[in-house]
Amino acid sequence: MATVTYDKATRLYPGGDKPAVDALDLHIEDGEFLVLVGPSGCGKSTSLRMLAGLEDVNGGRILIGDRDVTTVPPKDRDIAMVFQNYALYPHMTVADNMGFALKIAGTPKDEIKRRVQEAAKILDLEDYLARKPKALSGGQRQRVAMGRAIVRQPQVFLMDEPLSNLDAKLRVQTRTQIASLQRRLGVTTVYVTHDQVEAMTMGDRVAVLKDGILQQVDTPRRMYDHPNNVFVAGFIGSPAMNLLTLPVTEGGVLFGDSIHPVERAALAATGKNITLGVRPEDMELAEHGLPVSVDVVEELGADAYIYGTLRQGESDMPVIARVDGRQPPAKGSTVHFQPKRGHVHLFDDNSGLRIETTA
Amino acid sequence: MSLPTATSLQITASRPYPELLDLPWEVPLEDWPQHHLAALPRGISRHVVRFVKLGSRVLAVKETNAEIAHREYRMLRLLNRLEVPSVQPVGVITGRTTPDGEPLNSVLITRHLQFSLPYRALYSQTLRPDTAKRAVDALAVLLVRLHLTGFYWGDVSLSNTLFRRDAGAFAAYLVDAETGELYDQVSDGQREYDLDVARTNIAGELMDVVASGALEADMDEVLAISDRIISRYRTLWGELTEPESFEKGDRWRVEARIRRLNDLGFDVGELAITTDIDGTTVRIEPKVVDAGHHSRRLLRLTGLDAEENQARRLLNDLDSYRAATERQGDDEEIVAHEWMADCFEPVQRRIPRELRGKLEPAEVFHEVLEHRWYLSERAGRDVGLEEAAQSYMGSVLPTKPDEVAVLGVDTQALPVVRTD
């Protein structure tokens, strides 16, 4: 097991003018489950493949433990790409399916047996070692496939959208399994997904990338509560955070017919407007505040989501709010919202960077 | 084109195949009724795959999610356009639901590559000494060609490849592009990874064939074959990509290079020579040549590797079978497959294990046909193939000399192959 360090690692494709991954600085702790997440083309897969040795590193370094692997061939990096080779061999026992790569590598028989036993114990497959894959359920077969990677005892597991070929239900099940398995094994894992829910539910920490640049790396909780910029604020969370461009006024930000108080110092460097973020669950119905006309009411039982429009001057802004499901406002009505105290995120309207406040 | 139907089924296809609408898309592929299926060999796959008869064509249908299906469809189209040996994509169908409205997986449809064989079929149908090696060699050629095109495979294996027999050699076709990506140029890391995966997968696949009892080989032999992917690849990659500069008059160096490729096992007919703009870099691209009219036709139809006269005899029997079963109007390929399953393979299965070194399978079949004629004449009635084979295995084959040793030097290295 080992740490992984990206040290200003850069990938520039031949003929490209902008790096696919731009001076990535990221340190992953020993045993940590780190998820790389971002929209298509953000550089998350490229980052993973740089670590795997599949992509050339054009600048900076990549280290596994203290070892600089920047130019080391993939098979000598002591990493395992999980789920890449998923086929199981029908005539071989589960034990042989898990251990055959060790056999190829010339590992002594006793050692293979020991490692397969260990992996089977962790994977709950001990009773199935002598069986053929045909006799296993779908989930068990997946675990056998994971066993192939586990018995190699690599320093790092790499997973590139491993759940993409599963249906929605199986995806949720499997992601729980992978996360709990990783915790039991304690092997450093780098996991790539485009799905922020997957990222937030699985990772010890989550790294958000956009346009090849690392936006933020934090625990899911911190990422949710304290996004460093507008992009992260909008990307993490479902439904997404309301990001409203609102006028700055004396004593705070104009929030409809009320003022959201912000200390003077925090607003010193901003312009006329500010981006104010409130998560849908932090919007509270009030007498005064932001006037929102209700377009759609989505009733979910205990809760309801209001999809509405904030009319402000000439521009309309979509607003989402979570309200009590037992008495939601009617479609077509206009209601007012106030943000929950202490749950407001402010971002500079130009740079998009978070503005720290004491409130 | 897109063809929405009443159930909002979406068909995206390169060519309109209206017959596609007649297939039971509201049923999970696994449960499709037999009459839609063509009895062709199935490979191992992480998805449900079925071969389907559609008019005179055979299509491979693979269930997967919409995103992957569309992606692989586009990738296969690209590869076809780049003239990489790969299966031809037909289309993608999304929006499938059961009559109850339960959503079903999307499907990717490809044309079944005529006369191609998954590697498992190679082992059950041939006694050629180095079949596995030749399959690996073909895969090495394919991998080099893919890498030259900029294609990173990600999951190189015998299972993800189809083989066409080619006069003792094989030509390999890419059949699963799911993990693949196309770049302007693949990196050395990607090539190395593909090779490492290929070596591991080939070894695993061969170990599986050994476990099934269809191949007798020890671990060292298995590793020797799987390691071959690396050595063959590297040599070929070197020959094909390392630039060699010479004056215009030095044409002999092209010849010399071709001879080196010959030594590596590639015929002159398999090579294409191109020069770069300044005329100094030679690139040689392997293709495959073959020989023998009847053996080629037999090969084309059945995947059987036979000598010329054996082939003629087998083809005659196939034609008789076709006439006897009144299948003249059917796709020759399908009839040939049924003939294999109904006639050729049952005879092979009857050969006792200890007598398998006697004769090549095609020769055994030929002799069984002779024996049947003899029995029929004697009995004054048409003796069936099974009865004839049983009689032949019991009374004739044991008396034959063991021909393994006299067929040629290579044959002595022949692993004992057993049909499934």
C-alpha cells in the first residue's frame, strides 16, 4: 500500500493547445479512497491514466509512495485496473479464476492458495472456491472479477467508471459493495466517475476537475458545505444549488424585498452584483424575501420540490426549493423564500471564487 | 436513420433493415424463442449475445446500456472506415420495454462475420499442430494494425477476437470494441498495457481450454504460447515502424526487408509498402494469402482445415446434405453450419480418444463416408451416418497405422485435441 502524488503533472496531447490535465497537484493518502469527478472532458480519466502509465506525462511527476513512476511502464507500477477484464473462465474453478494471473507470474502454489483464500474471505466467496462461475449469481461473479485484482495485492487500485455498464439498480448496489470492500482492504484507490452522487457516496475525499484544472479536493461533507467556487457549488449536490446573481446593497445582498446581511469587509472587493448560493433544502418559505412563482410542484411524500422562477428586472432565474410535502404551495402561486441562516454561499460575480463570511 | 415505433423503440442503423422491426424486442434477449436464433457458435461475453437469422443474414445482437451501445457502434463504424479488420456494425436499438412497460437494455447489432470462429471453435475443429500459436500470431498482427491506426483496445483477448481460417493460418478480426479508444497516436504506455493484458488473457483463456479437457498442455506450454503475443508483436512492430532510409537506387533493401518478414512468417502477398513524403521510410502491412480452391471454399463455409481432396469430398457431402434436406434456397453458411453439427462433428465425437492420433479429422470423415457406401451396398439399404461411424470406429479405425508421426515434423508437437 502506498500514497499517490501528482506533482504538477501535466498532459498535453500532440497538436493540442490546452493541456488535458494542467499542473495537477494532488496527494492521496495511504489507504484512501479518492474519487476524481467532473463533467465530460474535464481530465479525470486522463489523470487516472497518467497514473496507470497509459498517458504520457508531459510535465511534472507522478509518485507512488516515494517512487517516481512518471516513465515506468504500466505493468511495473504495481497498480491494478479493476473491472477492465471482466470475463470469467467457465471451465476453471472460482479459485483458479481468481489466482490464474499469479500462476502466470510464477508465484509459488502455496502463496497463490493463501492469497486466494484471503481474498475469498474478504469477498465472501470462501464456500464457492471449488465451484465453476456458472454456478454463481451475477453479484458473486462480479466479486470473483474483483478477486482477480485483489490477489495481486497491488499498491493502488484504479477504477475508471467501473459501473458504467450496469443498470441503475445494480449500480447502486455495486457502488456500496465496492466502497465497503475498499475500506476492508485498505488499499489506496483512485476512482473515476462523471456522477457526482457516486463520488459523494463513495469517496473519502473527492477531487473535482474542470477543463483539466483541479477545482477542489475535500471530503464529501466539506465539499457540500463549503464549495470553493461557483463551479463546484453547482456541480455537487442534486438537485443543484440555486446560484442567483443578486445586487449588493448597504449592509448585505438584496434578497427580494429583504436584505441578506453580510459584513462589510466581505463585500469590500465585490462589484455591483454577487453570486449567492442556497441549496434547495436551505430555502425557507417566509412572508418576505425572494419572490418565486411556482411552475412545478414535485411531491415526494415527506418533501416536495418547488421548481419556480425568480423574476428580477429583465432576467428570469430558475429556483429550486425543498418544502414540507404535506402543505406545498400551489402551482401558479407566488411565494417568498428566505435562506436558512448560516447556509448561504457567496461567490465573487467575476472570478466565481468563494467569499468567506463569518455568518 | 431513426425509426420510432408505437412503443417508442428507437432504431439507429447505417442501412435500413425493416426486418429488424419483426424481431421480439419486447423480450429479454436471453428468452428469445429458438426460431429467431441461428445455431452458430457463441463466444464468452460479459453481455448476453445471440445470433439471429434475419432473411439471408446472420446478425449478432448484444444487450448493453444505451450509452455503451451507441459508443461501440460509432467506434466500429470508424474502424470499418479505417479498414481495420473488425465486425460490421448494423445498428443500435434503444427504448425497449416489455409489454408491461418494464425497461429493457439497449442492443448493439453487428453482422455476424461470415465463416469466422471464436477461438473455442478453433480448438474443437482442428488438429493442426500449432493452431493456438497461429491464432496468437494472427492476434499479434491485428494488434499491430490497431495500434498503427491509433486504436487502444484495453481488453485484448482471444475471446474478443474472431478468427477466419486462412490456409493453415488465421486472420483475426476485432469483435469487441467496448473498451477501445481511438487516438491520433497510441502512447507507448497504452501499447505496453494492451500487450500485458493480451498476455494475461491469452494465458487465462488457454488455461480454461486445458481445464475443459480440449487441450492437453502444461503451464510452461501455455505460457510459451501466451508469451508469443509479445515477441511476435514486438518483432512485427519493429519491422513495420522502424524507419529504414536508403537511396532511390537501393531497392534491394525493400526486398531484404520483405525477406525478413518472410522469415517472421509473413508472405510477400501480405505486405503493403508505402513511403513517406521524402521517400525514405518503409512501412510494411501484413495481409494473408492462401491456396487451394476446394479447401478455401470448405474453409469459408465450415472453418474446417482440410487438404484439397479431403475438401472436395467433404463439399460433395455437404451438397448432398443440402439437397437431401431441401435447403438449396437457404444461406449456404447456415446449412454448412448445420451440416457440421449434424454430420461432421458427430463423427468426430465418436472417435475414441486413444485413436485420435490415427488420422486427421477430415480424413476420418472421408473414410466414414466410404465405409457408409460400402455398408449400404452390402445391406441393400441406406445406412445412416451414425451407424456407419459407429461401425467404422469399432472395426476399421483401430486397424489403421498411427499417422501422427508421419504427417510431418510439426505434428509431433501436436497437443492432443479433444472435441467437446
